[in-house]
Amino acid sequence: MAVEPATAPARRSVGRRLADLLHGRSRVQLALLLSGPLGWLLVAYLGSLAVLFVAAFWRLDDFSGTIVHSWSTTNFQTLWDGQVYRTIVGRTVGIAALVTITDAVIAFPIAFYMAKVASRRTRGMLIVAILMPLWASYLVKVYAWRQILNEEGILNWALGPLGLKGPGFGVVATWLVFSYLWLPYMILPVYAGLERIPNSLLDASGDLGARPWRTVRTVVFPLVFPAVVAGSIFTFSLTLGDYITPQLVSNTQFIGNVVYANVGVANNLPLAAAFATVPVVVMVAYLLVARRLGAFEQL
Amino acid sequence: MQLSFGTRLFLRVSTALTLVFLYLPLIVIGIYAFNASRVQRWPLDGLTLDWFDKALHNPGARHALTTSLQAGLAATAIALLLGTLAAFAVARYRFFGRESVSFLVILPLALPGIVTGMALNSSFTQVLGVNLGLATVVVGHATFCIVVVYNNVIARLRRVSPSLEEASADLGAHTWQTFWFVLFPQMRSALVAGGLLAFALSFDEVIVTTFTAGSDQTLPLWILENLSRPNQLPIVNVVGVLVIALSAIPVYVAQRLTADPAAAGTPR
């Protein structure tokens, strides 16, 4: 690289002069780097969240149907007193927990196979095989389950000769479809967690006389638990806020459905905003517990 | 670990069953796309390619596809820029609140989509008073796509030693030359992978889009609307297959680009 003569600074391009200006001024560089992304996220995103949170304290005038811009906790009172809202919160959290457990149980054997049994080549192929359905269109996957669970669908056709019938549309279908949708989010962190356990530890356990199941129970499970919690962050939070799957495969109301109905049909944004704080609060609490359990290092 | 034959068999069988479970719905929808009848019933009455032709010439689906591509490309461009800037700041500088940047970046994806959607919707319509449309969709998508680019770029920056940049500066290169000749060649595949994943994420998104699209329909919104029209289902089947293909291909490419080349192909 030729050094430019110091006598011709005027001919330097704007870019070059800017580079000189930035040279060694790390605070200025940092400010330039951060202003764009932080500006966007703070203004467009956190600003919007603040607007929504403030709206939770407004209320809908029952007679005129317009939003009254004055502070009140009416919405939270309505939600707290309404038995139906409590049932819906319980149902949503319950399904989210059930889906999380289901996915953890299904994920463990395949993750263990990938981490400790499969050859490197097979492992690579399995990772891609799990990533592809994860990224395939959410909506199309739910729709595919509609086709499968349908009265005249493939499941009833397959079970028919055995004298059995599929679950049809309903809460069971919701559980099944959610478990399907979020399964890859559980497999991948559990696989990564198992991969990190040194094989020598398992061998040592075996040498000391533990049978495989005992090794799994007393050595593998405690070590892989933070990774399961990491996976559960996805399975739990994604279930908590979803309203499309319940709408497509059941008639049951979940938190998301109530929020959506209040924004759209009832045009009651304040109540919707207030109810939307429930999954946010649950999720923040969940994240705090997850962090304490060491899940963040496993993400 | 020494595993008994029975345990190995159990692990193999469960792995195979899990894969069947993961792929069954995708295969089913693939088969339904060739359904000769309008009636969505198993077993199919016959096979045909007609619906592919009809779907490709469906004006609603085509228009929605155009909107989706525009939104995806614009959101990806913004996410690439902002995600890369944030990743550089966090990976190469020390400053107060550095940990919070990662948290802030992931927040739009970690919070339920309905919360992000409602929040953006109310600030667009109530505070800013803008009309919902393609531009607002792009803002929404870019917001939750930043994290994908950010994660890819920061992972790469952690593997690239800062001493290369220092060496470049010592040899007289200015900031842009160091970026263009030293850093960028090493970042390229991470940027492509992050961009592809961001595009796939945007192309697929339903909930935030519902709240920000107004009358501009993206492809997922078109699918959602047409799910309730039995007459349209044959075309929805075909569009579904195409959408899966369009989101799976970028993911496959991104995976190949970010896979550790040193680890690939070597026997265990």
C-alpha cells in the first residue's frame, strides 16, 4: 500500500477523510455503529411497546364504543374478576407446560442418538433434517395437520380398520399440533447439551458399575437439564402467545384468541393490551427462572 | 458409551419415528397438491397437475407472492445493515450496557408475536397516524429479523481474531480498507446465511404481519384467508408446497454456508 503524500490532503475523498476522522476514536466509531440499530429498536420497538402498555390503562366507553384516554385500572380489574379469563390463562399455561413436557420426552432419544451414537456424517444430515421442518412455513404445517385430523383425513382412514378414531379438532388437536410445531426447537438445544457431555464421563459411570439407564438418570439428566430448560423457553413462549393454531384446529379459546378478538372484533384495544401483559409477565418470570437454572448458556 | 443392542435399537427406532412425525405433514400436503378432486378427502380420488397451473395463474396468490418478496427483501436489507452494525459494536467494543444490546435485539422474537404486532399497530395507527401497508410490514419484519443477522454475524466475529484487523491497520490500511479487504471476505458467508434466514423468517411470518399489513396481503395472509374457502383449498395446497420449498431452500443453503468446514466430512 503506497503512502499518500502529505502535501495533497485536499484531494482526499470524503470516505478517506471520514476514515481518518474515525481513526483511533473508538467512542465515535461505537456511537456510529450503535445509533442505527439501537435507534431502531428503542424507538420503533420499545416505543411501540410503551404505547401498548399505556393503552392498557385506557378504557373503552361502553356506550359510544370509543376509547377514553384517561388513566384507570378498569381493564385489569375486569380481567382479575372474570372467571372466564382465569380459566383461559390456566388453560393456556397448562397446554404450554404439557407441550413442553411432550417435546422434552420426544426430543431426548433422537438428541441422544445424534450426540452419542450417530456417525459424524449421519449427525450432520440429521441436523439439516430437523432444521428444514423448523423453517418450513408455520401456516402450511398447521394446515397440513388440518388435512390429517380432518373427519375424512388420513388419520381416521388409518385408524378406521382398527376400530379407532382420531381426536378430531379440539384441545387434543391443539396439544398435538403445538407439540409438532415446536419439537425442533427442543431437539436442537438438547442435542447441543448432550454433545457437550464428555464421553469419558459416561464410560466412567459404566466402569463404576452403573447400568446404561442408571447412567442416563444420574449422570446425563442432571447435566442436560439446563439445555432442556433452554429448549423449553421456545416451546413454552411460542405456545403462550399463539392464536392461529387454536383457531385452525379447535374452537377453544386461548390467551391469544381473546386478545385477538378484542383488538379486531370488539375493537377494545385497552382490554386486549391489558390481557396481553399476562403472557409477557409469565414469560419474563419464566426467563428469570430459566436464567437461574443456567439455561442461557445453552442457547 | 457401551450401549446394549436393545438400547441402540430403541434409539434408532425412536429417531426414525421422530423423523416420520416431523415429515409426515409436509409429505401429506405435498400429496394433496396433486389431488384431482376439489374434495379434501383421504384416500385421494385421483392425481392431477392442474392445480399447479391454476395456482401459478391465480391473481390473488401472485399478487400476495410479489408483496411477500418485496417485504422480505426490504426487511432483509434493513436487518442486514442494523444487525451487522450491532454485532460489530458488541463483538469489538466494550461499553456500558453491552449485555443489554443482545437482550434488546432478541426481544422482538422472544415476546409473543401478538404483543409485537399490537404494539406496532397501535403506534402506527394511534401515534404516527400512518396508513398500514407494505412499508409498515417491512418495519415490523425488519424489527424481528435483526436478531437472525446479529446472531450469525456475532458468531463469525468471535471466530475471527481482532489481531487481523490490527495487523491491517498497522500496515497502513484505513478503516474502510480494513473492512473491505480483511473483514468482509471472512464475513461474507455469515452475512449471506443471516440474510437467507432473515428472508425465510419474514417470508413465513403471519401474526405481526396480520397487525401491520392493512390491505396489502402477503402470501401467508393470503393462505390464512383462503383456508376458510373450501373452493380455494386445492390452490392453497399447491401454494403451501411452493412456500415450503421457498423457505426450505434458503435454510438449506444457509446451513451449508455456516457449517464448520473443518468438521465436515471427517470421520468420527
